Amino acid sequence: MLSKGTKKIYILNGAPGSGKDTQCRLLSKKYNFKIITISELLKEHLKDSKERIRDSSSSDQCVKELTEQEKRDLEYIQKSFTDGSFVPDDIVIGIFLKQLEKYTLGEEECEGIIINGFPRTYEQALLFKKNNIEITNFINMSVSKECLLERVNNRIRDPITNVNYNIKIIELIKKKRKNIKLHTEEELLLTSQNEDYKNINDEILMRLKRRADDNESTFNKRYDLYLQNEKKIISLFFHVCKNIDGEKSIEGIFEQICAIIDQTILHKRGNEGTKK
């Protein structure tokens, strides 16, 4: 059973490629929020389970082997990363609740929690009502399919920090460091980027690569699955849903989200002052 606690919980909702990872990272830094990213939790679960399999094949008798059900669960998770299919609800919900409880019980200090990539189905969305988990805001990022696909096609990632970059901006950085003269428009585009680009070094540039699942086929499958569930999910959070324009710049999107969060923080402080 989850402790209700006093931490504010925000859900950042958006289709694949809408920029949720980037915004969550910025919000975590500004507000001292903990991020729950389902894809990362599934990767960790997959990695830990594979290590158990490897260790169980050694001479260490203390290591418990995976059950047949656990092995099937791993196959579902692995498949989701290769073809964009959904992981069964019971697997995702179990992993999510475990992480949420860790933060709500205060095992790690934070001012709030922001959820990324969950819920993805109606059954997952019902979880909050069933467990009396109060959501402060459900922030919905609206982005056209054309814009999403362009972002996915141009996305490149640092596998160590998991920071996403735009491959076109990276090419401009490389040109500038080779002393190749940029056009005025290119210079303006480069100077308008955030700190991640301004602070990038040669070591990071060398290790950037595309995600294995960043292809049009996988995107289309994930996007279609997202549309199938979107309206039903949003209907459960209509009273706390805030829609924002997800086609703006990273800074423009961030400003919209911060305005929503700042309003809830001011509201909380006002209520606390009234009680005094």
C-alpha cells in the first residue's frame, strides 16, 4: 500500500518524440523533482534480470534462478525495445509502483515527482484511482505527427548521460570547430541552443549515436498505439489536465510547464498560509 505523503506528483504526457525526456531532466534540475521514466525502469529491470541469469549459471548456489514467468516477462520487455510493442500492463504496473513507493516513502529526498511515459493504457491510468494516488497536474504536450517524426529522425543520444541532441545542430558544432564558416542563419540557430549544446565537448561528440528504436517503422507503431489510448487516458485526468504547445522550442515548452508548476506551488503556499 502506498503512502499518500505530501509530495506533488505530475504526469508529463506526450507521443513518442514529443520531448518528454528533455523536459523532465530540466524540471528535475530546477525543482528538485525525482523522475520516473518507464522506459529506463524497464531497461534496468532487463539488465538486472540478465545478470541474475548469468550469475545463476555460475557456481554460486545463493543466486535464485528466474521462473518461467519471469523469463516470459523479459521477452516482452526486450520485444518492446526492438519493435515498439507495449509491455503487458501487469509487468509495467508492478515496476512502476515499486519505484513510486520508493519516492513517496522518502527513501530519496525530493520536492516532487514527475512521471514520464506512464500511463500508456487505460488500465495503467486506472491505477491512480484504485490506489488513491493524487495527481497534481496531467501536463499534455500536443505535437503533430509530422513534427514528431522529424524530431525522431533528427534525434541522437549520449548513451552515458541519456541526453538527446539534434543531429543537425551537432553537425553545425562540428563545422564550427573545424573553422568552417557558417551562414548567418546557421550561426543564429547555433547560438540559440541551450547549455547542453554550448557545453558539449569532443568526448561527448565522439560517443553520440542514434537509438536503435529511432526509426520510422517503430515510431509509427508506437504512435498508433499512443493514439488508441490517448483520449481514454486523458478522460481520467480531465480535472487536472493542462494542454501545452509541444511544437515550440525546448525553452518555449519548458516555460509553459514551469508556469503550470509554479501556479500549483503558489497555491500550496497560499493554503498553508491560510491554515496558519
